[in-house]
Amino acid sequence: MKPLKIGITGVRGIVGETFTPELAVEFAQAFGTYLDGGRILVCRDTRPSGPMIRSAVLAGLLAAGCEVVDLGICPTPSMQLAIKWLEADGGIAITAGHNPWRWNALKFVRGDGLYLNPTQAEELLDIFHQGEFRKATWQGIKSSIAYDDPIPRHIEALRSAFNVSAILAQNNTFGPKSQPAAPSAPAAPVDAAAADAAPAEATTADAAPAEAATADAATTDTTGQPADITAANGAAAQASAEASAADSASPAADAAADGASAGDAVTAN
């Protein structure tokens, strides 16, 4: 069995199977009859079948002698608010809500902007099933359809109901988004005894640089070089001087030895 669901908010089904243009015309006529004519708002969603269903609904309402205001593609809550603003007697929203694209539906709203209650929905269904609809004569059929857009006014109503500045400041919804701060690492637990001993350790650590400076001063001479390096350099210089003196003394000793040998030879002769 092909599904057609009828409830207190309206009727819905699969377009081209159970939800047909004839069904939309008859439900629109039944609703126009239930309201005894009057001003009726119509809106729809973006489903591919929307334009076809809209035309059927407009035809049914006009046939019942209603004054029609077409809101075009419009959220159902915007139409519900516009009923009061435009002093309408009711409205029909052409939308199947969360259902897939092949579905469509009619939702009926009364003069206070709310859906029909169970009793009112039963009365509308009785009119639909009986098929006795209000029929306007050729002089009574409205020759034009009015158009309106309630969305800007709906947005202004929301702005007046909420503190927009506070929301923007809190969530930065429409402004440049800043990167959230990185969470700080949890603090390490502190040992009370170690905390008490810390000042003494800090004092010892503070004194260490002074001791190091004293040691550095003790091992440095006026040339800016460490004392042990200076001493090593002096010892090397002294050894070099002694080696030079030894080298100078060696030729003189050889000459003296040669002279002595010559003298001895003369004496012997």
C-alpha cells in the first residue's frame, strides 16, 4: 500500500504516487472552506515538487474565494509570525520537513499562528472527506495574488528578542575566529620539606659564583693569563737560555783545547 499520512498538522505523501495535484487542490479547498474564505498565506521549501504543489494550492484557495498572499520560499516559522503581521486568517506551508525529496506535504496554520489542534484537524478532515467545498462565483474569485517576504522582519524580531552583542562577544560567531589558548600543564605537587630547604640551597648556589670568581682571580696574573701557564712559559724561556749558553761555551772550550795541544807539541820539540 502506498503511504499517505494525515495528521493534526496536515497531510504528506510521495509526490506522483499518493500525493497528487488533485489531492493538494482538494485539501486547499477544504481549508478555504473551513476558514470561510479570508486571507491565507502560502509558503514552500526548495523541493523540486514545490512549484507544482504551490500552483495546486493557490488554485484551490482561489476557487474557495480566498485572498492569497504568496510568501515564496520561506521558513514555516516566518509564515507563522507573518500571519499576525499581515492580519491573515491562516496559512499553508508546503514542506515535508525531514522527509526525503520525493515527499511533500501541506501543513495548516490557524489565525493565531499555531497549528490546528486535534478537534480543528478533525473538522478539516470531515470537510475534505465530504467533498463539499466553498465555491466562489466568477465575480467573487480574486483576480490577483499578493506577494510578501516576512524573512527580514522575522530576523529583526529575533534581534530584538536576543542580546546580539552579548552573543557575538561570547561566541564570536560572525567575526574572525581566534585560536583557543592551549591548556596549561597542571602544577607539580610541592613537597613542604623540600620547599623549606630551598632558600638555603639558593643561598649556597648564589655564593658559588663568588667563590668561582675568587679562584679565577687567584690563578690569573697581571697579563690576564692563568698563573700556571705563565710559570710554564718562564721555565721554557730559562731552559732555552741555558741551552744557548751551553752552545756558546762549547766552541771556546774546543779552541782552548786546541791551543793547549799546540803548546805541548812545541815544548816537546
